[in-house]
Amino acid sequence: MAMAEGTERREIRHAVTLDDRRHFSCGGVLDVDNYDEHTVCAKTSCGILTIEGEGLHVKHLALESGELVLEGTVHALYYTDDGKTKENGGFFARLLR
């Protein structure tokens, strides 16, 4: 999503739905970094979300509305920090204050 300098990205509500481990849908998607049939990495409004599985297929992607829909067998979902420091920070952030 290209943005002009000085403009802020609007907050998009993040929600995840997984039906029978075969149909995955997600809101609040800002970008999809990479994907293949085993792994999809998406930048969301709540951090980087990695979806792991088998036969993963991007059925629908609309970055304007923040929607991502996948089909396939989902084995794992996990979030990693997107590199932003949070106001309260973690253990090390509090330690170094």
C-alpha cells in the first residue's frame, strides 16, 4: 500500500476465522510478504501473521479492504513482532529504562 509522506495508515480491525481447518479468512491485512502452498506471511494491523499448512491457496486478497481468504489445510497460525516498539515494551525494554 503506497502512502504519501506524512499520512498515517488508517487502523483496520483485525479478525481471524478458521472453519474446519480448511477455510481461513482474515481482516486487517496490510500486505502479504510471501506465500507458497506451505506458508503464507501476512502483515496485519496486529503484527506479522504466519499461516502454515498444506495445499494453501490464496482464494481472495483485497488490500484496500484488508481481506485475505485462503483454502487448504491449516496446521498452525502464529504472530511475530512487526518491529514496532510498544509503549510499555517487553522485559528488556523495561529493564533498559
